[in-house]
Amino acid sequence: MEYFAHDSAIVDENCQIGEGTKVWHFSHIMTDCIIGKNCNIGQNVVVSPGVVLGDNVKVQNNVSIYTGVTCEDDVFLGPSMVFTNVINPRSAVNRRGQYSRTVVRKGVSIGANATIVCGNDIGQFAFIGAGTVVTKEVLPYALIVGNPGRQIGWISEFGHRLNFNEKGTAECPESNELYTLSNGQVTKNI
């Protein structure tokens, strides 16, 4: 077997799960999901039909990933965070054909108990703080906190706050990589 699923986990038919991925206790991977290599799906996780997770995605306990969500490589989903997929849900109104799409780009971290309102993409390496409610698109490398979520700074690929100088450059204290802030956008210098 290329991946591991705990005996209490349920993996529906027609799922593609990559080598080295682990699915833990009481989790349910629903039909037509695509999960990459070396992912970790924690306890009591629901991955709804058609969800796509890239390689090395870490999903902590009690997370719900609903239809319409795509997470690229190296995404971290903190404990009990949740995605939505309908902007105006009503119990008596069937909106199954109206799921909004949400794309979480490479390297994003989403903290515990955060909520991502559907249709709001999250740019690469952004960091969403614990308990944050994301209600609009998030820029790459943005640091977002609060309810509603607001940007309070920028963050490196290693997860450190970036302090830009008057020339618009900053250095990550761990990796020593340089970043540039220009016209409200951050890019990593190559």
C-alpha cells in the first residue's frame, strides 16, 4: 500500500492518495478527492468530494475541508480550522451546485480555529493567525489576524515577520533570504 489509513478512517472509492500520506483516526476522505504525497491527515478530519490537496499538506485534528477547496503543496491547516463553500447557506434551500471555489496557494499556514469564507483565495506563503476569519482575498506573504481578518504585516517563507527598511527590502532572520516590498506586493529576491 502506498499510503497509510488507520483502521477507523474511511476512504471512499475513486480517491487518489499519494505515497507516504497518512490518514489518522476517525477521518473521512470522500469520493473523488486527490491527495498528494507525504500528506498528514489528522484525527477527525473531513475531506469532502472533489477536494484537491497537493504534496506535503499537513491537516491537523478536527478540520473540515469542503468541496470547492484546493490546497497547493506545503500548506498547513491548524487544528479545528474550517473552510466554507456556500456564501448564503439555508437549510431549506439546496445549493449543492453553487459551491464557491477557494484556492490556498503553496506554503500557506492557517492557524487553529480560523475560518476561511468561500471564494477568497489565499496567496502563497501567507500566514493566517489562530481564530482569524478570512472574508476577502489574501495577498502572498501577508500576515492576517482578527475577525474580520485584517493584514498587520508581512511574513517570510520561514514564518518570520518581515521588517522592511526605507528602501523596501527585508531579510528573513532564519533563512537570510531577501524580500522586496513594492506597490503593496512582496516578492522574494532570487
